Amino acid sequence: TLEPVIGSLIGYAVFDTSLPGRWTWFGGAVLMIGLLLIVTAAPTETDTNNQTLEASKDA
């Protein structure tokens, strides 16, 4: 989610805090890229129950 980014921007606009440093932004980008890779590369579930049942009928 973009909650950390939006929270930082709201904190900067409303509470007059400084924006995070470049290492914080870099770390956030690394985390977001890692999260995106995990979500998109996750294996999809396949229904193998029907294949198992069909194989056991022949035996």
C-alpha cells in the first residue's frame, strides 16, 4: 500500500515536519519493489483434486 508515502506527505503538509531523507526513500522503494515481486511472482493455485480422482478411477 502507499500508506507510508501518503503518511509522510500528510505529516510534511500538516505538521510541518521534514521529509524523510534519501536513504529512507531508497529503503521504501526497495521494500515496495520486493513486495511487488512477491505478489506478482507468487505461484497460482491449481486444482489437482480432479486429476487425482481421474487417476485413481483407472487403477
